[in-house]
Amino acid sequence: MKNISRRRFDCLVIGAGGGGLRAALQLAHGEAHVAVVSKVFPTRSHTVAAQGGINAALGNVLPDNWHWHMYDTVKGGDYLGDQDAIEYMCRAASQLVIELEHYGVPFTRLENGRIYQRAFGGQSQNFGGEQAMRTCPAADRTGHAMLHTLYQQNLKARTHFFDEFFVIDLLMDKDGYALGALVLEIETGEPLIIEAKTTLIATGGAARLYRTTTNALINTGDGMAMALRAGVPLQDMEFVQFHPTGIAGIGILISEGVRGEGGYLINSAGERFMERYAPHAKDLASRDVVSRAIYQEVHEGRGCGPKKDYVLLKLDHLGADLIKKRLPGIRELAMRFAHADPIEKPVPVSPTAHYTMGGIPTNRFAQVVAPVQTGPEEAIPGLYAVGECACVSVHGANRLGGNSLLDIIVFGRAAGNHMLEYIKENRHQRPLAQENIEHALERLTRWDKKGGSESVDQVNQDLRLVMEEHCGVFRTQEVLDAGIKKVTELQRRLEQATLRDHSKIFNTARIEAFETENLMDIALATVYSAAARQESRGAHSRLDYPERDDIRWLKHTLYSRAGNKLDYKPVRMKPMTVESFPPKKRVY
Ligand SMILES: Cc1cc2nc3c(=O)[nH]c(=O)nc-3n(C[C@H](O)[C@H](O)[C@H](O)COP(=O)(O)OP(=O)(O)OC[C@H]3O[C@@H](n4cnc5c(N)ncnc54)[C@H](O)[C@@H]3O)c2cc1C
């Protein structure tokens, strides 16, 4: 291969979603020379799709404080979250939401000019009491507003962007230091080496693993797979969130904000069935609880439609004015994709894959911590991760709505701060030897040589179906073990696969192949971790082990790619300054 161009920066940020952009802004404000690489134009990153809002205990509508928010987050995650990180996030929330407002996010307002706050699932006042209202929206396009604002702030701060560049792999040296990444310019197909003293992975989630999903084509878990290939294990990958209200048969999200504004679910008998499953919180119980309830209604024959396979989300009683003002995007989606104007009739919904709770293990400074070369729970020098690709872990076994936009802002800033400290102490770029880029180069070129008969696209589609059938909302040992076999077979088929037209390989086809390889690694991590965890906790629901088992399973899973090995580490139960919330029965 001819000489590859090189660029050098203090900091490389992989991903231009909310997590990457918030970190980059902190770095640029700290006078670091920072590059952001994104496979799509930054404002097309998936943060743009976030609808309902971001959580902060501002107390603008009802009384609130961060300690109640912390309690709800610990309980929502079914006690698997690390309580130091949760305290850090909930304490920082109000300040950082106000900061976003000052950057220019056009939050929806109350009459008195303060930020409006809506109710979301799993929120309470006074440690499990009445419903709280903690989610700050910009109508139902909060992610759009946040992403555009952060992008503009980065342009102003002179962050350097590599738009539509695909990261192939991390570059690590033999001492375990992160030295940057090998990337591919999508338009030209030219490779580029970006060297950096610190590298942040902010590549988003992997819910494209499933056939029915709220996630866009780009959410293929690339950063998680890169970390796995670099020898970093992935944490808690069995915990995949299925959002209860995707448009039936399509999966496109209808925000929890709809239920927060007073919408509710009904079955074929017109019954508001959540009253039976969660008598107190009803439709605003946590997402895992509501998704399971919908499946149970359908399973017991109370579903709607010709196949009785969905339920209805009713909001016509909210009135046209409120729907047009606070939920305009939802109305548009429902009319376009479900042919139902929610002002007039209910919207058909069913659970859809939505969010990856697991990911690259980090501490609350966003440093990647892993037992790689450097020993147990050591930070990998120069390597950071933030956002949906990371597992810090604030969401534990089930994320609360509104907490992900908060996670990316809080830990994006934390990552930026720590990276600035790191480059102050490590002023010189470590040398990058040819041997450090060999594995990434091998990956870059191997699709050009392939000649097998399988189609990458077909393998990709089959994988998403297998994951839906074998690692969905309800799981058993038998079904999961069969899933492991099927995914392993698909991995073998992928090795035999070829790009569609071998005489003329388009970069988009190569990118799809890289993404499918990444998805395959994430699928194995997910299904192996799910088969190992013999209990039900949060989003991981085992029909053969229906109870949570704190004696055996109050611990994080760590999946390593080499030999599909599983390890475990304790949950950090000790918060930073307050008393911990010990596990108790989780009822809503
Ligand atoms: C429909 C929907 C609605 C949601 N609503 C809410 C909500 O109301 N409130 C809330 O808190 N959360 C919500 N969420 C969740 C939340 O939006 C996401 O978890 C969060 O925005 C993820 O941000 P991120 O920065 O981690 O990643 P993303 O925004 O997904 O960005 C990932 C970035 O990585 C880049 N990238 C990935 N792979 C590569 C590669 N190989 N090379 C180069 N670049 C790469 C992408 O181009 C992109 O720039 C919602 C999610 C969905 C799907």
C-alpha cells in the first residue's frame, strides 16, 4: 500500500453526536487541538432523533431535587448502576441543562419564562412517591435542538471536523496506549491516519442489531467493536432496551413524552391495562415493565388489529392544541407511518429495540477501564469513551427516559476535562510504528480481496432476524443457546461473503461490510452475555429465571472477544457523598 497521509492532533473524538460534540467543545475551549471524525455529517448523528427531552431536577413544575433523581435512576436500572457515577450525573444535571440553554437550545417554556418540564417514566418525588416532572424538552425535537446548538458552538470554537470519514480501527501501541485511529474518507476511499495523544470513542449505540428498531442505519456499534478488537471487554451487553411504543410493524419511536403529557395505552377491549401491571405509575412505569406488559396483553389475546399483535396509544383526549404545540413531530410521524392522526384516533404501537445499556467500560471521568495489559480495572492510557457506546454505568439494567441525553452531556464534559489534564501531563505524542497500524490496515483491505458467494446484505438481514427471535424481550436458556449457534454460523457465512459487484467496489458497500462485521461482534457479545446471566433484572427478562438474584448476580458482565470469554466485576454501590441505595423489590 502506498504511503498513507497522516494528521496529528492533541485529541481525536470519534463521533459527532451529542457525546462527541460536548467533549469536543470542552477540549476546544481548553485550547486543545481537537479533531472530530464522523461517518455522517455531524448534524445527522443519531442524537438528532431524540424526541422527549433531557432530565434535570430543576423543579420548575413540581418540587424536585437531584437526590430523588438519583434514587429513581438507581431503581430504574434495577440496582445494577454504579452509584458514584449516578450521583455525579444527577448532581451535575441542572447546571449543564442551564448551560445548554445559554448555548442556545430553544427549550419549551412555561408562562413564567422558565424551562417547561414534562413527566417521564420511572420519575418520582420524595424517593418513590408521587410522579415527578423532570424532563426538559424542546417540543418533541430535543435532540435536534441540542445537536445543532452543540455543532454551532464547536464551529465557533474552531473544532476541526472530518465529515463523512469512517473509522476502521483504533491504533494502539504494544504498551497499551491509544495513539489515534485509521480512517477512510468515504467519498474518495482514501485512508488517513489520525494520530492523537488522546482518543475518545463516542460512536453511539447498536440497536441496528434488531429487525424492528428505533435506530437509524448508522447505529452499528462500530466503536464498541473497535474496543473489543483492541482487547477491551464489553460490559453488561445483555441489557438491551426495548421501547414500548414503536409504531407497530415499523419500529419508529413514539416518545414516552406522549404518555408524559397524559397519553395512555389500551388493549382490544379498550382497557387501560397498565393499571393492572403498575397500579401506582401506570403508563409511566419504567420501559422494561411497560414493554413486558404489552407482550403479555398480546400473548393473552388482547392485542389489536387483524393479527392482534399490537396495542393502541391513545392521546386524542389531550386536545388538538396541546398535541400541535408539544408533540408536533410525533403527530407527523404517526400520520405518515401509521396513517393515524393522533388528534382523531389512537396510534398502533408495539415494543421496538431502542437503546444499548452495555458498552465500553469507563469510570466517571470517561476513561476506559479494563483488565488489558495494564491490570484489573486500570485506565487505558489515552483512551476514553462516552455516550451510548460506553457503560459508565449510570443506566444499569434499564435506562430511564431522558437520562441518555443527560449522560452524553455530563460525561462528554467530564471526558473533555480529563483529556485536557492528560495532555497537560503527556505533552509529547508517542511514536506510531508500522506494526501499530498493521492490524487496522489488514482490516481495511481484506474486503477488496474477497471472492465468496454469500452476500453481506443477506447476512446482515439474517443476523437482525436471529437477534429478534433469540435475544428479544423474553429469553430462555434454550432459545439463547440456539441463538449463539446461529450467530456463530452467520459469522462463518460473513467470512465467506463478498461485496455485491466485485468488478467495481463502491465505498458504501465496503462501509456496509465493515458495519456488518462490527454488528456481528456486538451480536456475539450480547447473546453470550444474555445466556450467561441466569436471573431477570431490568431489561433482561428470563422466563426460566424469573426473579432477580442479588446473591449471585449483583455484578457486571464483561465479555471479551478472544474465545468469547466472560468475566465479572462488582457493582460500585458506594456513591460519592451520600448514602447508597441498597437493592430492594422494584415495584411501580
Ligand atoms: C428515536 C430516538 C429518540 C430518543 N429520545 C431520547 C430522549 O428524548 N431523551 C433521551 O435522553 N434519550 C433519547 N434517546 C437516546 C439518545 O438520543 C441517544 O442515546 C444519544 O443521543 C446517543 O448519543 P451519542 O453521542 O452517544 O451517539 P450518536 O448521536 O448516535 O452519535 C454517534 C456518532 O458516531 C459516529 N460514528 C459511529 N461509527 C463511526 C465510525 N465507524 N466512524 C466514524 N464515525 C462514526 C456517527 O457518525 C455519529 O456522529 C433517543 C433515541 C432514539 C433512537
